[in-house]
Amino acid sequence: MTRKFNFGAGPATIPTSVLEEVKEELLDWKGRGLSVMEISHRSDFYQEIALEAERDFRDLLGVPESYSVLFTHGGATLQNSAIPLNLSSPEGEASYINSGHWATRSINEAKKYTNVIIAASSEESEFTFFPKQSSWKISEQSDYIHITPNETIGGISLREIKEETIPLVADYSSSILSEPIDIEKFGLIYGGAQKNIGPAGLGFVIVSRDLISNPQNITPSPMNYSLLSESSSMYNTPPTFSWYVAGKVFKWLKNKGGVKAIAQINQKKAEKLYDFIDKSDFYFNNIEVSSRSIMNIPFLLKNKDLNDKFLKHSTQKGLLALKGHRSVGGMRASIYNAMPEEGVDYLISFMAQFEKDNL
């Protein structure tokens, strides 16, 4: 079978070698006569999987022991509620940077549990840039500052982040493991797994241990970071299969040379595609260059009437899920870690031919 190139924003492409390993082990995990999907999360067998995955995740990101690493249910969306419940209060406040669709979702959810201050926003410019950190108007009473360093839909990012005096919280769903992160600049990092880590259903939280001791009384137990930390993310049954596959992806990334090595590849892939788009009179990207994402690259056709034709022909050529989000329109190529460079090259080749055929 020939694998097609999946440019979807998430669930996203998973390394072929990982899928092959999973397939090989699916019916009989390590000769034990049963599938990993059938193993109790509290068994010694599964504990081996869970602990190794956490060790590799910590190693890849350089997570200090002063931080808890949690594997959770519900992806990033559940954490939009869990964060204010664990870090703030109805009488407290939190500063949020509004940089796009997902930041807005985070803001709207946090308002249910604390007082939200919009410290900076690029909404008036239709989210075509990420507000510079120097422009943030942070309330000194804030319990934390929330940012979304990579907006999957808009294709904007903040890649150079300075340390703040107030705990910095970041949704890294679509850029985790894509380039090095200085964990100690943050109080908490979180995200969903379905973009750069593995299948949907799994979330991750990396949180400083000194931030998890005072959750709101209404915090549901499965969302209580202190309980999750004490139980090694097993307060209740976790998404075991997604966690298992995530561990495979961590091994794959380590074998590729780790985060620094994949960052160089990611930069090269993104530069190739942006360079082609910028030199074209047929396609364009309207995001400020300094705010461009290297994971999610939206582009528009100057002739919108060709959108459907582009999508139909690209799909026929094995280039899948290129349709942009309805709020932005056009196209979007998500080129996460598992997207090989040849996939980007093939996309560029198709785009060039489509342009030639439709001038």
C-alpha cells in the first residue's frame, strides 16, 4: 500500500514506522498473548509502558524534576477549564493574550472560573500577527499569563519567549517537540497529543510542582493536578492506547536525533514552502513574516474560484486534508514532525503545476 501525505491539522500524520510497530504488536504485545489495548493500566506490564514514555518525554524536552508531567484525558480543550480551576479562583484573575481562534476558546472557558484580563490582542488585525511580548499589559494581580504560542488555524506563532515574573502558561498543542523549549520559563505547558505526539484523546500537562497545591473546591477530581501528580496520571483509567502510541513516537523522535535535530528539518520544510508561496503570483500568505508558524502554513489562491478545483486535484494526487479552516478559508498545510520533507517537496511540485495549468 502506498501511503498518502496527510496535511491535516489534527488528528495528524503519525510516523509510518510507528504505525508499523503498532500493527506488529497489536494482537500480541511482547509475546504476552494479548493486545496492549487489553492490558490493565495498573498492571506491571502497562506501568513499564507509562514510565518509559514519561522518561522519554522528559528527556526530549529537558523537563526538570521540579515539574510534574501528566498524561490526561480530553486533549487541550479540557485543560482550558482545568488551568483556571487549578491555578486561579473566582476572586482571582488571569491575563490572556488573544492571538487567534484557540486563544479565544481558552479565554471564553477561563471566564467561567476566574476573572480574565485581555493583556494584548491582534483581533483588530484579523489575527495576522502575534502580539509582541513587549506590548503585553499584564495585570500584576494575575495568577498566571496564558499564551497560545502556535495558532493552528491562523498559522501564526510566537517562537522567542522571554521569562515573566508571573507564571507563564502555554498551549503547545501544535508545536510541542517541534523545536527546543526552555521549560523553566513556564509555570505550565499543556496540549493535545493529536498533532505532534500521537492519536487523539490524550493530553499532556507539564507543570511546576509549586503551582498545584491549591485547586478550587469545585475542581473535578480527574482534573485536579495534585491528585493526578500523586497518582502518576492514573487517578482513573487513562487513555492507555494513545499513551502507548505516544511512547512509540517519543522513541522515534529520539532515534531521529531529538528535538534539536527535528527543529532543523522543520525549519527547512517551512522555508521551502513559504519561499515558493512568496515568489508566486498565484498563491499568497497574509501573515506577518515574523509571526509565521513553521507547523501550520495557510495559503490562499488569488482566484478563489479555483479553490474547489485545487482541493479536488490535490486529493487525487494523494495530498490530503489541505482545506483551510472555515474561519480563514483557502488552504492550510500542517507539516508536523512526522511529515517527511519529500511530502513538502511533492506539495510544492503539485502547486507549481496547478499554477501553470490555471494561469
